[in-house]
Amino acid sequence: MTGELVTDLPAAVLWDLDGTLLDSEKLWDIPLYELAERLGGTLSSETRRAMVGTNVPTTMNLLFGAVGIEPTADQVADAIAYIDGRMVELFATKAVFRPGAEDALRAVRATGVPTALVTSTGRALAEVALDTVGREFFDVTVCGDEVDGLNKPLPEPYLKAARLLDVDPTRCVAIEDSPTGVAAAVAAGCVVLVVPCDVPVEAGERRVFRDSLVGVGADVLKDLIA
């Protein structure tokens, strides 16, 4: 950590990745739509929206359901391998920050508050994304294949991050963009700073909305946890 810890700040800040820090949901569109076509079907925009913020098994169930195939284990494995391969290329060459995200990462890091990356993306792809985002901004990372199948919208990803940081999740701020991620953070007891990206998020308890991450820093965090 860097900077000096200020006691009226959150116990930790827990960042989502796709759609929150990186404008990467549009990158996921590419292999998902490609794969649906390869399987002889189409992926509707409604089904694609339902995938946002979910884990790999859920995405595969939705995708194969959309094209009307009851897949074998080998077909699922081949589909995951195809998507992973394409996403490695895309994360490495086309990933860009959401508005204000890079400055917000630096501003939050400068407060000295512990931080975590909490993502539904698997470890292998998350490591590629961290080369763009900057792994130095996080004390710990929790990936979608590291929560024993208890993925968002369940609270375990955020609870695990809090355990790893040894902090009370109810004193943490999670930063999210999707209904699935917001549900997970709220269920864990976090205050959630919601910056919607591709899918609307409904108002509700423990949710504070912003149009972007522009200007997010110590003052915003203090207001959230007050």
C-alpha cells in the first residue's frame, strides 16, 4: 500500500474488473457472438445482457441454450478454450479503461486503504488484464475460478476478499457496474458504488450511483462510508 491511512475512510475498496475498470464487456461480445455463429445459431442481445457479470458455467449454459444445443463436456471445454484464447488476444491488444478508472485507481491507492480486485473472470485471463490495469493497485485479487463455484451474485467473492484483507465487509466499499456484481456486494454487506456500463442497475439498499469514476477519490469514499 502507499500513502497514509485515514481512519474515516472505508476499511477496504473492492474493485470489479469487466465493465467497471475496463470497458471489456464489448470485448467479450466478440468471441461470444462468434461462437454462437460457429455453433449454428445466434446470440440475442437479451441473452448477452443476462451474461454480464456472471461466471463461466452460467455463460456457457446461456450460450448453448441460445443455440439449442445440449452440449457434451468436450463441447463445453472447446467453447471455453475458444473464448479464452480470443480474450487473451483482446485483453492484450484492445482493452481500455472506463472513463476516470485509471485516475480513480491512483487516487484510491494514494489513500493507503487496502484494495482488492474481485472479478468473475478466471485467473488466467485476469492476469492478462492486470497487465493493462496495473497489478500494483491491488493488495489481493479474487477470480471467478477461486470461489468454489460460489460466484456472483452470491456474496462469496466479496466475502473472500474481505477475509484475505482481514477487514469487516460491512465497512468496505465495492465498486461495480452490473446487477449481478451489485447483488453480490450488497449480499456481502458492502456499500456499493454503482457505475452502470452496458446493463441498467436498479436502485436499492447500500447502493450509491455515479455516471462515471471521474473524480472518485478520498472525498467520495468518505461520503460513502459515513
